[in-house]
Amino acid sequence: MSEFMRSSDAFTWSMESDPRLRSTIVTALVLDRSPAWAEVRGRIEQLSHELPMLRQRVVESPLSAPPRWVYCDDFDLDFHMRRIAAPAEGFFDEVLELARLTQMEDFDRARPLWKITLIDGLADGGAAVLCTFHHALSDGVGGIQIAKALYGLSDLPAKRHVPEEDQPQLLDDYRDAGLYGLRRLGDLTIGAFAVVPHLVLDSVRRPEQVLISATELAGSIYRTVRPVQKTGSTLMVHRTLNRRLATMEVGLPALRDAAHRCGGALNDAFIAGIAGGLRRYHEKHHVRVGTLHLSMPINLRAKADAPGGNRITLMRFDVPVGTVDPKKRIQQIHQRTEKIRHEKSLPYTQWIAGLLNRAPRWYIGSILRHVDFVASDVPGIPVPVSLGGAKVLMQYAFGPTIGAAVNVTLVSYVDTCALGINVDAGAIPDIDVFRTCLREGFDEVLSLAA
């Protein structure tokens, strides 16, 4: 039977019918010198045999079944791994420009959804590597798991056989789609038999409690899928296909200390820093701002889950951007994020994603296009690593805006928080001004640290 996409992966795949919701992730590795390319290529080739998704492409399914992963019989490693030279004495700005163009491109959907580009000839003999993959392939935490295998920090699974050809025939497609539907129906039936008797019994014993729980669950699901009619910002309203990228570094110990001194977590201080920057950006343009809509990925990945795939759910809530006091802002954000992390809808993420996959595309757009910003905190690699003999100096990730004005993604590396800033140029045309405001917003938060 074909390997069907999980509902959350299918959601990131199908929403790209609107190109403004494209789900491309680009990571940039900064190296002290050019790596041994043959060694890197050999490591990636080995990984492609251990992680099936690196050799699989996506095909559509009949009968309303989700898309499927099938092995690409035209797989060519050299198509996915490329090496180019930067202009003479190239600087990181050239790397960012190439990353920006890559961020705006679509994938060749007849091939696996990833590519790696080595950029040689940077200033002081440095180099950079751009890793690009579709969000349906993996989320941020899964990407770090793959990176650990690439750096040799974790063992690879036992080598598995990859078929040379995996092209299903038309009747096979319908057979597999039908079997998938029957299996899903069977799962629902078994689940109903397991739950309904307890629900009936509880309804007799504790009718009020059952009614309250059902109401709370319905309200939680509604908060997850409700459309957003307009942006919270009256400044960052325009949405385009154009992107601009920037980077920033924040000390990890200081940011964590600032959070803990306010009773929050690192992620709370991270969001508070972005909120402070957004407030300053609006003030710079003489626009008042109160609360803004945030989309935040919630990690649902278990230790037993294999690398790859999306084990996250996107939760949306309002952030008090207008709060000037950074301590109070962290505390307010902590209260809201804690509430979000305990939403009753979280165990039903795949079920909700399955329903959204059958919703009209305009409805998906209404959920995402009026979000003001996306903030993603990805725990990275805590020790120095090397790639092909070259030291990794820093790693930035540029997550997709998926309809928002800006995505700020934090990936920690050793004792530094590396921020990848991806803005919609229609909503934020002056990225240098925005980056300065963001720096000032984090300085407000860091002032709370020892």
C-alpha cells in the first residue's frame, strides 16, 4: 500500500494553491572555510538511503485521499546538491540574496523536495551552505534531527533498500485510495466503540461535567480554525510574493536569564523581544499598536518519532505588542502561551488538519493571510560541529511567512540564538529599519538579565 501523507503534511502541501502561503524553509550554514565537498556529498548520499523522504516525491491521490510519497525513479543526487562560487571577496549579503531568491521559488514537484547549495569564495576564505526543503518534508525540530545525523552526532538507522522504481499504476492508485478510506473508517469505528460507552456512562453519572468538557473542546477547536477577518496591525497589511531576509544574534544565556527573572521561559522572552521590535517599528511610522495576531508552532514530536514529517500544530493568539514594560510583556505572553500549550484541541491536530484539507482554499487563506507575524523557537545543536572538515560558525533558519507579514525563527547554536528574519516586502518594505527596531526590542528584554 502507498505511503500517504499525514494530514498535517498534506495541509502544508495543499495550501500552496495560494503561492503567498508557500512553505519553503531555507537554512544557511556559515563555515570558516570550504568543506570537503566529496565527503559532504557522500554523507548526504548515505542519508538519502536511510531517510526515505530524501528520495521520494509527492503524487496526488484519487477518491479524496491525501497525497502520497513515492520513490522517484529519476532521482539524481547532483540535481539536489550544487556548488557555486561567490563574487570576488563575496560577503554574507550575497548568501542572503541567494537565500531570498530560493525562499521565493517553488520546487520541481516531479522530484524530491529539497536541495543543498555550497557557496565558495566568501571573505576571509569562508563558505556557506544553503539547505532548502519543503515544510511537508520536515518541521524545524525534525530538521535539527537530520542535521545531527549529518554532523555525525547521532547514529543513522540500519540501511534499507530503496527501490529503483516506484510508479503506481492507475488501478493501484484507486485500490490504495480505497483501502486508505476503509482503514480510516475502521479507525474511527474502533475509536467510537472505545469512547462512546464511557461517554454515555459519564453523561449519566456527571452530565454537567461532560457538557462543560464538550463545550470547552468545541471552543478550543473553533479557536484553532476560526478565520481572521483583518490584521491586528493597520500598518503591515499588504501581502505579496516578494521576500526580504536579514539575520541577528542574541546571547542564549542572557535571553534565558531574562525570561526566568520574569517567571517565563526562553520562548516567552523571544516573543517579547519580537513584540518590542514590532511596537518600535509601528512607532517609527507614527502608527499606534495594541495587540497583534501571532502564529506559533507547537511541537508535538515524541522521542520515538522518526526524523521528518510535521509533528507540529500552528496555534494563533493575540500578543500584547503595545505593552512597553518588557517584564510585564514577558509575563503576559507567558500566561497566554501556557494557555495555548494546554488547549484541548491539541490531541486532535491530525483530525483537524484532515478537515481543513477538505475545506475551500479561500477558507484556508482566511485563517492565515491576516496573521501579523510568525515566531518559531527551535532548540538547536548545543556543541560546536563541523561539516566536511569546516567549522560551522553559525546556522540561521528562514521559516515561511505563510501569509503573515514576517516570520522570525530562532535556532540556538552553542550559546547563541541565531535569528532568521523573513519579511513580506509588501508589508515591511524597509527591512533595515525593521531589523534596527527588532534589535532595540531585544535590548529591552536583555536589560532584565543579570
